[in-house]
Amino acid sequence: MTVDPRTDVSDARHLRGLWAGLLLAPVGFLINLEVAYALVPPACSSHNLLPIHLTQLACLLLALVGFLTAWRSWNTVGTNWPGDAGDPLARSRFMAGTGLLVSAMFLLVIVAQWIPSFVLDPCQ
């Protein structure tokens, strides 16, 4: 038995948008956490904070793209919070709404991580 790799999913674009809206902001947060932390020793030795600020800006933009993708998905499937129904529309609304909430939270967390870069010296 073989599997046809050309299987077409009719709403694949919609599903990609739902998953991107749910996962881009947490991925941006994790990248920000790791890369900004790894850039502290070079920033201390060179007294150049630009790479840290650029990393945090890029991660903030990635999280913002996730938020906007979730927002677009939320407006596409409807702006009502799903009830007890188990149909695909309710699941899509749940994923889009959860993506909005998760993305908003991680946007705030990335901003909160960025604030000390303006206040503290990397050598402290």
C-alpha cells in the first residue's frame, strides 16, 4: 500500500494561518530569550547594545506577525467565542481566539524583556 504525497487538504491555508497565529509569538519569545541572552557577553566586551536591540526588535515583529495572523483568522471564522459545539468552525474559533490571547501575552512579555536592555548595562 502506498500513500499519495499529493493529497490535497481543502482548507490547508486556513489551518496554516490558525497554527501560525497560535505558535509564532511563543517561538518569537523563545528565540528572544536564547539569542538575547547569548549576545550579552559580546555586548559587554564591545559595549555595543545594537545586536541585542535588533534581536529583540526582530522577535517582537515575529510575535506581532503571529498576533496579526491570529487576528485575521479570528475575523475570518467569526468573532464569537465558541460554545459547546464540536464542529470545525467552533474549533477554528477556539484556535483563533487562543492565538490572539497567547500572542498578546507574549508580545507583552517580549516588551518586558526588552525594557532592561535600555536601563541596565550588559556588564552588570
